[in-house]
Amino acid sequence: MTKLQPLQFSRNSGITIIGTGSYLPEKVLTNTDLEKIVDTTDEWISSRTGIKERRIAAADEATSDLAVKAAEQAIQAAGIQSEEIDLIVVATFTPDHLTPSTACFVQQKLGANNAAAFDLSAACTGFVYALSVAKNLMLGHGYRYALVIGSEVLTRMLDWSDRNTCVLFGDGAGAVVLGNGNPGRGILYDYLASDGRAADLIRIPAGGSRNPITALAIEQKLNCVQMDGKEVYKFAIRVMGESLEHALQSCDIHPDNLALLIPHQANIRIIKASAEKFNIPMEKVMVNIEKYGNTSAASIPIALDEAVRQGRIKEGDNIVLVAFGGGLTWGSCVIKW
């Protein structure tokens, strides 16, 4: 690995994940189901992405509904009450409404009336961004507990005639509760980056002030996700390795001493390439893309919660979260469990 310049961060923040949770909608859409609605095959999807199926939110489920169910699990696991939460950050680019924030709906439904609440938009890197923001707000404002959620209902934003995008995404939510722990444990390091010069590679053209929703915009499907898959793939291969390198070197962690790598679940080939670059065996990589597809900001917290519940993370383990997404954005986070 190339030696990087040291970055400023705190290894002794003591901000620790004390509870995790996740929620996946009941409806399953398989690759075989997609064969009936778009020109694709199970073999084509599986070989190129690693995805076999994904979850679809029910008609009466919005992003906040998924977020609340994941949050309830995390709060229960943390052993606290909703009223004790000081901060709620929801990472999403599929909010219930443009305003008010999804986080405020989550606050209302949880009864977390003492919390500050806001949304954060960094696409698939959203949870890593939100984790960093929440940690630093806790350090700066003395908050005792923070609820950080990644939640998406992406299937409402898809063009189901575009086989290059509709096969990739699914709905879901994951959540963590942050609390104050022992110095030298918890979130040791976080690295965030972006490059707006490539903003057009992943986008939803209509729905904001630049191009409001109109009948013409809907007819042209400008309210749906558009992506340059080849360019995004090349970008992801580069920045996933860069983010992982920053994380390992900045915390002086040799890949052999990494207990678990939890990458954004976008493409199995990208995940394997990142692991292979650092000689990390796949047994040390959390992968669930085959079940859920790309759930954007929800993918890492869902995978983290599954890893915890499967007993794959133990006290003292070094965990690295790595993500990339629209913006373009990317980043990583090191956690001493």
C-alpha cells in the first residue's frame, strides 16, 4: 500500500455503537420475476451484480415507516428509551416529502421528542456521512445518544423499462444508536470525500428547483434514477480501494487484523475487487447483496445489523465500513467494537 499523508481525526472519541436494527419489506422480487417485465435474465443479473432478489416496500410504506421499524430494533438493543435520544440523523435520497424532513416524521412516530432531527443526502454513501456527522455533533454538543438511520424506498424512483437500473435496487432500512463509551473504542476514524465534477453519473433529473416535476418530466421518466453504469463501476473500483486504504493506514491496522469489512452492497465484483486488493479473504467480508440488492444509504447499516445478529462481530474487533455513491461521494469508517 502507498503511504498516505496523516489525516486529522480522533482515535479517542469514545463514541460507540450500542444498538443496531434493520427492516426489510415483506415483498420479494426475484430475478425470475424481473424476466417477465423487462428484457433481462437471472443469469445476466447474477453474473454481473451478484443480486438474486430484492425487497419492495408495500403501497402504504414510505421511507419513514421503514426507518422507524429499524430504529425501534436499534433502540431496544441499546436498552434505552426513545425520550433519551438527543439527535436523529436520517440518511436518504428518497424522503417521504421534500419537506418536512423524514427525520421529523421518525421523531414523531418514535416519540423522541427531545431530539434534534434532520435528513442528510449523500446517496449510497449517506450512512457513512451521517455516522461521521452524528459522532462529531455528539462530541461538540455533549449529546448522550444519537440515532443514525439509512432508509430508502428506491423502487418508487425506478424506470421499470430500463434494465440497466431497475434490476439493481431494493428497499430497506438500517439503524444504529450511538452512545458514549470508553476512550479508544467505538468510532476511531472517518474519511469523507466527494467529486461534484461527476455529478451527472448518478442522478434523478426532475423533482427539484432545477427541473420541477411536470407532466412532461414524468412522460420522459426524468423523475427516475439515471446512471452511467460503466463509468460508475470504474469510479467505484478506484474509490473503494482508496477509502479502505485511508481507513487501514490512518488507524495503523494491517488487513490481517481486520475482523470484518462491511462494504456498500452495490455489486459483488466491486466488493471482491476491493477485498482482493488488500488480500482480505471473503470470509472477512459481509455480503448480503444477493438477498436485497442495492439499498443505497440503507445497505451498510442493514449489513452491520445482520453481522451483529449472526455473531460475526465480537468485542474488540476492528470493523471497517466503506461506501461510494452519487455526488459522486465516497468514504470509510473504522470502528473498534
